[in-house]
Amino acid sequence: MIGSDDRMTSFAPISGLVGGALIGLAAVFLMLTIGRIAGVSGIVLNAMTPSDAAGRSWRLAFMVGLPLGALLVTVAGLKDWSGVSFPASLPMTVVAGFIVGVGSTVGSGCTSGHGICGLARFSPRSVVATATFIIAAAATVCVIRHLV
Amino acid sequence: MPIIFSLLAGIIFGAGLTVSDMVNPARILNFLDIAGDWDPTLIFVMAGGLAVTVFGYRLIFLRGAPLIGGKFDLPTKRQIDLPLVGGAALFGVGWGLAGICPGPALADLKTLEPKVLLFIAAMLVGMIVAKAWRDRLSATRALRSNF
């Protein structure tokens, strides 16, 4: 169990907007250069699919880029990781990972694919998916933090 | 060349997740916790991302084709069906349990936190299981329609 301090995060609209714009820039860049949607779950899933060996290398490169970007921001002195915490227990984290894997595969996307790329194209499927997963996630947190 | 482009895109994406603190599960959970000490930062992250993509995509699509690869690879499904809604609901439950989704999970590899490694391992298993199940389902359906 974690202390209440671990849970505290202060509202950060500016770094949120800037970071969000960077995420958007990455999505736009990937579309402009190789014509692909920057949906992380789809990229991970298809990187594992043997039937698409040709498309594996760019996907793996994108996946490697994610922690590299995090590292770069840290090296540049722009990130303090002391406030980052993982409140869920280890077993709960494993269960969560499995459910996220199943859900994003069955639902054809995650926060990036539906929530950014899909919404940006005004895809009705992505609007429905994004609303659904935010409501389901909020309900889950409500149950865990306030009812159990 | 596609590898260089996608590596760059991944780096910018990971930098964005880090700057916006979406790599912090506590912040995600505080956004989802409407009844608690609500942290609306995630809305600003989405707003920043959409501000760039809505206009950026529009401009790019005017070109008719990406720089390499010949055509834009866009989802073709239009139907709002049970797998979409059920899958998204399931995804939301998993997201709410730990405050981690696929992009931040990979960016969080930087921390070498054991929970991150286990989350990713479990996520990969979940994806493989779901894909196998989906493939089998569509194979059965194709078989049925042949008779």
C-alpha cells in the first residue's frame, strides 16, 4: 500500500499542453513521412504479428523511441521523476496489463490510436471508444478508491 | 528510411509523454478519480495533442500521399460494433486499475521499474491471446459462410 503522498499530483496545464503538442507532433510526423497512425497498441500488436515481417522494423523502431524520448527529456534536465509513482500493487499491475492488452486488441486501439489519432480524424468509432474507455476507467478508479 | 522516421516519431512521442507527465500513473489515476482530488491535466494533454493533429492531419491529407510508402494507411472499419465498445470498456478497466496504458508503459521502461516490465509482459500476453481468439472467431465465421 502506498502513502497518500504518493498519490499527490498538482494540476499542470502548461506542461500538459506542451507535452500533448509534442505527442501530436509525433503523430503528424509519422503520418507525413510513412503514412501511419501513431497508435501504440496497434504498433505493438503488429510488431509481434509474424504475417507482417516487412512492417516489423519501423514498428520496433517507434517502440524503442518511446523510452529514448523519456531518457532524452531527463538528460536535458527537463524531468523530475521523484513525483512519478506506481500506486497499484504488483499483482494488480499484472492483471491490468493483461486486460489492457486484450481490450486494446479487441477494441482496435488505445489512448493514442483512438484518443488522439482517431479523434483528430473525427472517426465516430474513435469517439465512441474514447468515451467508453474513459468512463470505464473512471468507474474502475471510483470503485477501487471509494467503494472497496 | 522508414525506420529513421518512425524512430524519430517515437522519440518525440516519448518526450511528449514525459513532459506532460503521462508517464506518471498517479497522475492518470488522479485524473480518473473524479470524486477525489481531481487532476484535470490529462484534458490539457489531449487538447494539445488534438490541436496539432486536427490541423496537421488535414494539411498532410491535402498532399494525397505520405513522403514514402505511396499511400496513407488509415483504418477502414466504420461500424460501431460490440468488439469496439466491449474492447474499449475492457481497456478502460485495465487502465483504471493501474493508471498505465501502452504508450506510457513503453516510455516508463526508462525507469526500469519492475512493475513496468511486468505490465508490458502481461500486456503482450493479453494481445496475443486476444488476437488468437479473434483470428479463430473470424476463421469459424468464414468457414460457416462457405456452407
